[in-house]
Amino acid sequence: MNARLLMLLLLFPTCTIADVPKGYQAIGEAYGIPPVLLYSLALTESEAPGIARPWPWTANVAGKGLYFESRQALFDYLSELRERGRTNFDVGPAQVNWHWNGGLFNSLWDATDPYINLETAASMIRDYYLDSGSFEIAIGKYHAPNDPQRAERYKSRVRKKLALVLSGKR
């Protein structure tokens, strides 16, 4: 993370920038994560083309982002995938991977709830933060807990979104 962005996060760990929606603020604060960082992660994961906001009903299957018009449409699609034996997909605004982390939800329906999805991601980030003492490391582990190179590339993507949010461009 560049020094300026890191300093902003250290000085304002509960920063509530006007462009950060209240749901992200509430969840970030509840889990001890800077809301702007949680929002930047969601932008990285699920920013809908042409909207410049995280999309609540999104999935990623085999590297392809899919954007649905409703929670029900997302749920129906993912249910069909599971019926065909596919479990390796990401779901929701935080793109939680169902194969590896689906057990953190009570059900697939819960995983498609944007707030439950974000709370699950926030819980994971908080745990990685408590283990490492660094939000930067926590963000990398959120994406690739066992692959430092992929984690580094991901952190770079989140940093770019964070810079946009902090500059008021998202």
C-alpha cells in the first residue's frame, strides 16, 4: 500500500467517506474494519460495468463475472450449478467462494443476501487481520490465503479501488 493511503487508513481507521454506503459503514465498524476498505474490496470484487458500484447479485463462475437483476435470479442460477455438481463459484458483492467458504453460511440463500455476504467477508478479513496485525495482509489472504503472488496482485487491485474511493471518484 502506498504511504499516503496507508497513513489515511491508520489515521482514520473508521473513516466514513460520504460515498461509502451506510451498510458498508455499519458492517465495517461492527467487525473493526475500515468501512472504506470493505467497500473498496467489494468494488474490486463486484463492480458492475457502467455502474461504478458493487453489484449485490453477482457471481463469478470460471473467471466470468455474471450480474443478475435480482437475488432470486442469482440464487436460482447458483442452485442449478450446485445441482450439476459445480461448487467452485464466487457469490455476492464480496465474491465469497462457495467451494472453500460456503460452510460459513447457513445456506446458499444466505450467501446471496448482500448484507450476510459482506458480514461473512468482514469476519474473514477480521480473522486474517487478528492473525497478521495488518489489513493489507488480511486483504491479500482474503483472496489467496496460500498464494502470496496472487495475494500481492489482488492487494494492488484493491489499493487502486481504495485510491478512487478516497479521491471521491467512486
